[in-house]
Amino acid sequence: MSLLIVGSVAYDGIETPFGEVERILGGSATYISLTSSYLTNQVNLVGVVGKDFSDEDIELFKSRGINLDGLQRDDSGNTFFWKGKYHYDLNNRDTLDTQLNVFERFDPVIPENYKNARYIALGNIEPSLQEKVLDQVENPRFVVMDTMNFWIDRAPEALKKTLKRVHLLVINDSEARELAQEPNLMKAAEKVMAMGPEALIIKKGEHGALLFTENEIFSAPAYPVIDIFDPTGAGDSFMGGLLGWLAYTDDISPQNLRRSVIIGSVMASFCVEEFGPGRLKNLTEKEIYDRYREFRNLSEIPEIS
Amino acid sequence: MSLLIVGSVAYDGIETPFGEVERILGGSATYISLTSSYLTNQVNLVGVVGKDFSDEDIELFKSRGINLDGLQRDDSGNTFFWKGKYHYDLNNRDTLDTQLNVFERFDPVIPENYKNARYIALGNIEPSLQEKVLDQVENPRFVVMDTMNFWIDRAPEALKKTLKRVHLLVINDSEARELAQEPNLMKAAEKVMAMGPEALIIKKGEHGALLFTENEIFSAPAYPVIDIFDPTGAGDSFMGGLLGWLAYTDDISPQNLRRSVIIGSVMASFCVEEFGPGRLKNLTEKEIYDRYREFRNLSEIPEIS
């Protein structure tokens, strides 16, 4: 099934305790589309880049079979640039520089040939723009939305409006607590689901993720990565793996949502192994499914006879 | 197989956002022995109580079939008393009062009929006393040790000495980081295992627990308890369920250690449902195994065909 991805395409400057890159391809739509491209060959990207966007990066998307009909090029400025520095524990980062550039005027226009997409990834952009995307598509089967504290603070009403139209919200634990105004994570999940989405994923970083559906909870483990090289893009890679799997299987049952959470976790675990999207350029099917089996083994509880 | 439990027997005063009790039975040996008594009928307790210890509480232990030959009564003072207050998030507590009383002079003497115990629980007491217990027993098959930041700070050398003689160390994540002097939890686990124990469990509170054995890692989920009434004793209940299961099955394979972690988690999840050990007085086998199955369902990753 076809997959529509809307989000940022960017250049990132990244400092981690293990090294530094001045400028590397980044952005939510980049990570979501690269990772989902390993699972389905109908990936359609919507985003905007500036006059500095390189042919080499265009070629990277193309080499992964990603449709760029919806990638606008705005020659009036440069591509969105973000620079951040991760600390030793890698859970915290400081933003050193943000240049919105052409992304400031981003107006997501969905090409005609994307409008019948069945699966939709709304990357972390302004909630009103996320809703604008939904206004343009025909009859999606499953809409997944990401957001962040920034929008929960600045645009709570627009966010809650969009939330009523999505099937699955993917946020981290602090965002869930803030959105629900509730410190207990289980109660926060209940409150967030009452806002609209029929499923909710709460990412807990090194502690894995929780999937809430109508009648059950699934607790997914985190992959025990000893050497996280660069956490940039891990959350978007999670979303890309998840949605790629759903689009590929066209099955949104709670059982298959569990699988999608693990495929997402697999992609996130690969993402952090190299700077930027480096590791996501050359994955093999065997690597992906081998790691899926590692996740199964990691959390397998033997029966009691 | 017989199980020897050494630790504190106490009275606790507890304040939580949900209520308050002035004085209720507590202590590590209490929680470990009550929970393990549901799994094996050979539970042997070593501890000390003072002149104020009630007949009713003695009867509680006896009603659960717990052998009290090793429970010393010291009429020169009162029983160890601890008073604490939990905050709204229940992850933090303030100690309001600590009266060591007769526990200050606790000298664990192992009765002759306990010395051939095959499974040993060293509750959270001074590391040199834990070692003294090991000096008195004959040939235990499996020794499990708990400790806390207090001993890591105050008696690191004694602790490391004892650690060389135990098979499994059970600590929480902050203790693991402190003991290893390493913020990355995976690296901390490696370092702690290099200190002696062949298995390590790191408890992560609301995020579950990790079991490290020679060649594998097991990630156990936390039970999604919406209403934690009183967290007192949860860690000791975990240890009691775990060791009770191992003593019952007499199987210390990695697969069965996984089961023991879940039985421990089951007991901890019951413990927090009422004040003190209230919920641990009247569990049924059906409740225990039903909750075990809930844990399995909670973290089951479906196969990919």
C-alpha cells in the first residue's frame, strides 16, 4: 500500500562525544522515508528544500525508490539547518543553531498522484500544517502523527484538533505527561487516548516503548546498544519502520501493530549506529529480520508448564 | 529445595498520597519470606525482633509455614523501626525516622537445621554480615544478594568481597551505575558482572527489569499498575518471588531465571496494591499464575512469517 510522508528535510550539524559532523542530511521526512523504503516500495515524500540541497542527496532518495514528486525546491533560500550537541549520557542535547530558512514558509501541497495514499506519516511539524495535509488526502486508512513539547506548549488547541483525525499518536514519555497534564504514565496514556487517537505509542528511550490499543498494552523492549554513536533521527526511524511495515502488510490489527513497533525499534537501533542516516543507506533484509528475532529473544517469557 | 532468608524484620510507618499507617509489619526478610512462601514450603528465616514484636505477626509467619528457628528475640530493646513518606510520583521517598533498635546489634546466627539450605537470599543488610552468613552455610547452590547505595558508599570493599561469593546480584539502575562508576547501563552491567556474580538483575522501577546472564540479556516488562497504593517492599517481594521460584523448581538455567524474574515481578505487582504486606497475606495460586500469563501477553512479540 502507498505511504505518504510529510515532514522536514534538513541539513544537520551534530556533535556527540564520539565525533562531529559539520553538515549531514537530516530531517524527519528524510529518516521516515529512508527507513520505510526498506519495507514498501511505494514511499511518497512531501517536503521542501532550498537552493543548497545537493544532487547527491536527491540521488540517495532516488536510489531507495522514494517518490520525490512532492519535494518542493525553493530557490529563494537555503535548506532548514539544525545544529545540536549531545552530552555524554546521549539522552540530553542542546540545540546550538536553528535556521528555518525555506522551511519557515513550508506549505505542504500534496501532488495528485499521492492523494489516494492509504498510510500517512505526519512528521513533527506545526499541527495546523499536519491538519492541512489531512484536508488534501482522500480516504487514508491509517494516519500516524508525531509531535513534540514545543507544539504542546505553543499550539495545544491546533494539536488537539489534529489529534482527533489521526489513528496513532507517537510521542515520548515526557510529551505524554505534558499533553495529559498527568505524571502517572498509565493515566496519561488514558487521557491522551480520550483526545482522539485509537492507538498510542509512548517512546521511553533506553527503556523501550509502550503501545496502547483499545483493549491491551504491549511493552516493547529497547535494544541493548552498548555504543550509541549518534541518536539523531532515532525517533523518526522508529516511525518509518513502523509505518513501512503497516503499509507493506496492510494490516492494522493489534497483533500487527506490535510487529510494527518492533520493526520501528529495529530501524531506530540501526539508525544510532552511525552519524546521521549513514547506517540507513545500506541495510539488508537479512539484517532487519535478524534483529527482529533478537528483539523477540530479548523479551521472550518462557511458559510455565 | 530449602530456602534461607536473612534480612531485617521491622515495623514501618508509611505515608503515601493515598493514606497513612502508623505501624505495620515490614523489613526485607518479611517481604522475601512471605512472597517465597507461596512457591516453596521450605522457607527458613533469620532475623531479629525486639520486645515489642507482636504475637499476631509471629502467627502471620507461622500461618505461611515459615520456619522461625532463626528468628532471634532480643528483649533488650524494640524492633527496628522505619518511617517514610512517599511523594506523588511514588518513585521518591523521604525517610522520616530510623530507629535501628535491636537490629543495630544483629548477628546472624544460622541454626544447624538451616545450614544445608540450597538457596539463599541475602537481604539488604551490611555486606560483612551477608558474608558472615555465607561463612556458616555448607554448600549453597545459589546465593542471591541485594544491596543499596548506602553500602556502596560506606562499605564498597566489604561489598565487593561478598559479591565474589554470590551467584546473582539484584540492584536497581542507579545502584548499578554507582557501583560500576559508569553512566551507561549496559556497560555498568558488564563491569558489575566482572566483580563476581554470574548473573545480574537491574531493576528499573516502572520500566521493568533487565536480567544479564553469561550469554544473553532478558528484558522484563513492568506490570502497568495504574494505582500503586504503597511501594514499600516491592523490591524485596521481587526477590522473594524470584528465589521462591528457583527453590521450588531447583533449576538455575537462563530460561528458568527468566521465569523467576517474572514471578518476582508478579509478587512486586501484588505487593504495591495494599499498605505494607497486606496483599501478601492471602494470595492464591490462581492469582499468581494468571498474572504471570498477563506478563507474557504484555510483552509477547508475534513472529514474522
